[in-house]
Amino acid sequence: MGWASAAYQYGILATHWYWVGAIPAMLFLGIVMMPFYYISKTHSVPGYLKLRFGEGARRLSAITFAAMTALMSGINMYSMALVMKVVLGWDIHFSIWVSSLTVAVYAFLGGLLSAIFNEVLQFVLIWLGALLIPILGLMEAGGWNGMVHRISANLTGDYTHLWRTLGSFQDNPMGIHWTGIVLGLGWVISFGYWTTDFLVAQRVLSARSLHAARMAPIIGAGFKMMVPFIVILPGLLGIALLPEKLVGESVAAATGGHSYNEVLPLMLARYCGPGLLGLGITALIAGFMSGMAGNVSAFATVWTYDIYGAFVRKGASDSHYVRVGRWCTLIGVLISIGTAYLVMQFLSIMDYVQALFSFFIAPLFGTVLLGMLWKRATPAAGFWGLLARTLSSVGMWLWVKLNPAALGIIALSPNAKDMAENMYRALWSWIICVLVTVLVSLVTRPKPQFELAGLVYGCTEIPSEHELKLTQRPIFWAVLVCAVFLLLNVIFW
């Protein structure tokens, strides 16, 4: 729902977050990084950082990840409440509490396993329900060309090309240059999210074999390329077909109008009768519940193992940690309720999400990448690099808030929108993280090489897959997915 909102704000540029902002990183996770996570037998990314850089890096990473997960957890709850408000007419505050209690029950009882099964079972339902809007919308608009013509009539500027307008900050509705998309999103935020975010990695780490763990993100990348057709297209159709112009969240609250965040439920209500509307609502709620359950489960796991088990009570029984994790799940749900109200203060859902990613996720990739590929990276460097990335990102965000003129420095253009600022802020904080990690590594003592087995390339024996048929190897499917990815970018250039 957030990306439908972003498509209404920024046009087809929002597709970059699903293609260049996901596919290369997912393939990299499956081919390069997954062997280290799986071979090291770690249960989380903070767990890997402990093995590679020591307890200090793990502690800092776990605390910042728990903070980010807590801040993220209310997004799905708020989205669910918006659907109930627009389509069912429910009070948004009542909707928030109903949705939170529902997720709390099965996440408390089932933990990560319930979150995974929930996502698998709801996958088909989400697609069936979400496909209704683009199909019926394109029929009304007169196909793709008809939609493009209507958008051009309603708005000035190019909202329907992926790359053509990115040669200048002024030529596209996001106020961004291609460097922000390729480096800030395609390299830093994308790789940071898909390869170091525990919420993503924990599902792959549960695979029964290394081969399955490597194939999972590659298969997922194939499906990921299709998602814009059910997520971005409704936002574009909203520009073309909705009679009312949508506005930011704060303006909508003040005027009683509809906000960007409501474009998807508005389109759903526009096309679906009682039966189809029920299917569409169920599909949306299924997605929101699975996302919220995943956030809460990740928060509970990191808190239980990487904070409570590491610093509060070491060496307790597994049953004790299970009980702590379950009660932490309930605490996570309560935090989600608070963050659901926090989301209301931002222009749109995805502006909020990407701001958090630039704070916590994006720069982490620099530390993890150096740790996996460079034997000389030291424990002290891992800690100080992580600290520098978070402080620098938050500091740049505060600088722009206190002095709007700083936007022209951080985002390289005074005309940049919030999303563009997030991309460049992530890039600068990643560069700072890498520089600090390298400089500190050069003046501190590295670990002996025998301690890096299973953690660093050059010190780790990766199981061979030469005995497998070509069509069973991860690299074969990765190349195939990459070819389709390049073709799609050319088609929508």
C-alpha cells in the first residue's frame, strides 16, 4: 500500500525499489553472502557480527536493529487500519487495536514458524486479490497507452518512464539524479536491506540445506520482478482515474480529504462489488498481518538472543528463552501500536520507511561486506564503523530538518523530495562507515586467520555444486533472472 502511494507521488520511478532496488541484491545474497550466514550457523546478522567483529559490534547492531524493528512494526498495522477506515468506515483507532490483538495471538503462540506459514499460505491470496485493480483499471483507462495519456492530461512532468528523466534533478517528480537511484538505492539501501536485515535473513537461515538457502532469494527475485504490476500500477491508475487529487497525510487530516496512503483502498472500493471487495480486503489484510508478524517475531528473536541472552541472563535454558521471547512478542505488539500513530506524522508510508532504512539498514552493509571480503578488517573497526554510520545518518537528517537549505548539500539539489534525500543520505553514511572501518582497521590488530574460517572469503571452504545439473545450480537461475531484469528496464526505459 505504501508503494502504491509512492507511485501516486513519484510515478513509475517507484518501480525502482522493486527492480534495481531489489533484484541485484537478492541475487548477491543467494550467490555470495548466504554461504557465510549458513556455514557459520548464526541465527541472526548480529550473531554473525559477533563471530566476525566481537561482542561490541554485535551489541550495537542488535540494539539499533531492535530500535528499527520497533519503529517499523506499526507500519503494517497502520496500513491495515487505513483499509478498514476507507472501505469499511471503521474508526482508525479501533482498527489499529483490532489488528494488533489478532496478530499478537498467533505470533505469541507460533513465533517465527507461524509468521513463515502465514506468508506462504497468503501468497496466492494476496496475488489473486491485488490483481483485480490493475486489470479493471487498465480496462477503464484504455490500456497502458490510454493510462499514459490520462496521466499526461492530469499532471505536468513525466510519470511513466523509469530512466529517461534521471539525467537531471529537475526532469522527474522525485527531484533525483540517476546517481541517487543507482548508488543510493541500487547499491547501499538495496544491498543493506536484502543482505543484512535480519527480518529478511531469518527466513532464509531456516532452510534445510545450503543449496535451499541459496536458491530461496533467487527464486524470490523472480517473483519480485512481477510485484510492480500489482503494487505500482494501481498508484499510476489512481493518477489517471481518481477524480479527487490526493494529498499528504497531515494535509488530509486537516482538510478531511484523502491522503496518498489511501490510493490503493480507494481503487479497490472503486472497482470491486461486495464479493470481490471482500477478496481484495482479505488480500491486503493478509499482507499486512504477515508483515507485522514478521517484524514482531524478528524483534522478539533479536531481543531474546542478542540482547537479553547475551547481556542480561546468559546460559539459561531454552524453555526460559522461549517464554521470554513470547512475552517480548506482546511487548513488540504494544510498541507497534505506538509506531502506528508515529507513521501518521509523515507525508506517506514509504517516506517514513526509507528514512528508517537510511538510519539503520543501509550503512550496515558496509561493515558486513568488509567483514566478509577483507581479512584485515578488525573487531574495533567493526564497532566504530557501525557507530559512525548511524550517527552520521541521523545527524544529516536532523541537519536538514533544522536547516532546510542543507537539502541542497545532502541531496545535491534544493528541489529534491523526501525520497531523494533518503537515497543520498544513505549513500553518504555508507561511505562514512566504510572509511571509518578501513582507517581503524589499518591502525588496530586483526584477528588471526584461523579464527576467520567460515566467516571470510579466502578463509572458508565453500561446498562445491559441480555434481549438480546446470539447471539445478543457483548461478544458472541467477543469470536467467538477471536477463529478465535487464529486459524489463529496457522496455520501460
